[in-house]
Amino acid sequence: MKALAVLPWWLPAVDAFAQPTPQKPLDERLRAAKVERGGLSLDIPTLAETGTSVPVVLFVDPAKLAGRTVARLGIIAPQNPRPVALELELGSVLAQPRLTTAIRLGATQAVIGVAQLSDGTLWQHAIEVLLTGSACFDGT
Amino acid sequence: MSEPIPGRNARLLVPPLVRTGEEFQVRLLIQHPMETGFRRDVDGNILEVNLLESLSLDFEGQPVFNALTMNALTANPFLTFVVAVKQSGKFNARWRDMKGNVGSISASVRVVAA
């Protein structure tokens, strides 16, 4: 279990996105994690004028929770110089598992939203974002 | 003119009065450059990376959220959450950046019977 703890919690969701048809997970240790689509929605413009500020809304359909709670929300931008854009632990005061903010994007890419439920299930939603201007002007 | 300390200037917006259990928005805005370390100044020197390292918001000790990673938040991060509380109290946000600057802000909400 120690080894599993060092792997980032959102990794299976990114892995599932990279392999649309279910194949062997990148790592054997991830096999236990269940990745589903449909419960989480990532709301992000598909055409962003500038990467320096792209508005995002990440929200979970409460009807699909079935008694579970959302433990973590994450946004992964694989083509960014730092791919893990945002990772949050959610607390008990929240009335809705919903996050509104703005992120930076370095390139045209599929942005992946991930939610981890209290039972370990991962919900994933990816949106292809076309960028006309990058947040990185230095060739990174 | 002295430079403002990054992250010292912030807003935490909550409605002053809500009903018991009513859902309302909490909006947090922190003035911070969120320097990525990938930009250069006019002389070509790399601007030192300075992102927020930790950021959390709680209501009377109960967590609203705790950010683990904020690599791609924009300059002057703005976050909105929907919360519900049962009694009057204070929201408290605190943060620290990579240069060790810390900041905090709080806002009170009064709860009246539904």
C-alpha cells in the first residue's frame, strides 16, 4: 500500500483518457481504481483567445453520487510545462461539489477534469481546448 | 514607492445575511502574480518562480477546501465555491507562496432562522 500512496490519485483518469479502449493500465497498481465518465462536467471554452486566463467550471452531478461524497477535484493539462494544473481537497462545508476559477494553458490540448469520490472511484471529463495564444511565450 | 507584498491584498466575499442551510457563494480573490518561472523580463533574465504553495479556506475550523497544487492558476487567482452553513461564523482563508509570504483574510456571515 505504501507504493500506491506515492502515485498521484488522478493518474488512472489520465491513463484512461490516453487509452480510450480499455487496455492494461500504465501501472499494475492502478488496476483497482475505477474510472467512469458522466458524473463530472468540465466547462471550459473550446476556443480560448489567450492561455493566460481560461475560465473553468468543474461540477459533479449530485444525482449520480448515490450517498458518496467528492473528496478531491483536479484539473490536468498534459501539454502545460507543469501538467498538474490544480488539485483541491474538498471539505464538509461545501453545499455542492462545484469549483469555478480560471487557469493558464500553454498549448492547444485536451484538458482533463478529475473527481475522486469517497469510495475511490474516479470521474473524468476531458475537453479539447484550441488556444490562439499561449501563456508561455518563451518556447517551453 | 514600495512594492506591495504579493498575496497581502485579497478579497473574500460572502453575503452578510443568509438563512439556515441556504446555499450561497463564497468568492475568494487573492492579488498575487503567480509567477511561473518561465517568463523573462526586458533584459532577458528569468523572472523567479513564485506560485502559491498552499491555500485553504475554512469555516469555524471546518474545511471548505484545501488546495494541494496550484501550478496553473492565473495571476490574481479567483475561486468560487457554493457552501451552506448552519450557524453564524467566520470564513477564514490562508495562503503561503514560494517566497514565504503568507496572507490571510476572513469574512463573517450571519445566519437567521429560515
